[in-house]
Amino acid sequence: MSDRPPEGAPGTSLLFDVFATSQAVGRLLAAAMRGSPLTPSEYAVASAIFELEAATPTALAARLGMPLTTFADHLRAFQARGLAARLPHPTDGRSYRVVLTAAGREAHKAANAGFEEAHRAFAASLPANADQVRAALAAIRDAAESAGEADEAARVSPPPSRDRGG
């Protein structure tokens, strides 16, 4: 039994529902990964580094859907713990690539057990095909990014001039 309001309950917005869904996923992962060497957020960062192998911070931040500055904060913490390292970029002297160290790969592997447990339970509980859900989530992410870009453009655009004639 759930305390959740019925689907389409009045007074909620789709953005609120997405937020509440994020919170539920966070609780699921936190419980499943309790005692893990990485928090769910750290596991996501480590997974992006692991998946993309040696990628730039910009590519990693984009993969994670987070601002570059937020990724940089994670990277500093990972480096301080010996979980990630910077490598020179082969073609761009202004940039670098990020890789997991041996300790980072070990922590990622150890944290994966709890994540996979949560993933199996989650996937088994889905009422729809995972590919359909993934497509809906991609559409939600695209809409959020598009709306965010439009909002940012509106904030940085100069106000219209008020030509009063003369």
C-alpha cells in the first residue's frame, strides 16, 4: 500500500512528479548501497568515468546531466580519495581526460553489487518495457534541458529598447 496520491491527482505538476520520482529512486539506491564504498551519487560519477573510459570533464558532466562545476567538485573529492586521476588530453593542451585509478575501479566494482540489487528489483517492478521507460525519461530530460536553455537565454538577453522617438 502506498501513501502516494492517485495518478493525475489535482494540484500536482509533472515537474513535481519528476522530483518525487527522483526522491524515490534516491531512497531505493541509498538503502541498497548502504555500506558501499560509494554513495549513489559517487557511484553515478564513477560509472560515467568507467563507461566513457578517458573522457574530458565536459563530456562527463554532459553524460551525468550536471553542471561542469558540480562535476569538478566531484572530481576534486575523487582525486583527494585516490579514486580518479587526470591524464593529458592527446590533442588539446588546454584540457585533460579523467580516468578511474585502480582504487576507483575497485570502489566502483564493490559499489556495483548494491546498485545491481536495486536495479533488479526496480526493473522487475516496472509496469512497462524498460526501453519505453528509457525513451520517456529521455524525452523528460530533453524537455528539462530545452526549457532550461530557453530560461537562461531569456535571463541573459538585454531588455527590449524603448525607443520613444524624438
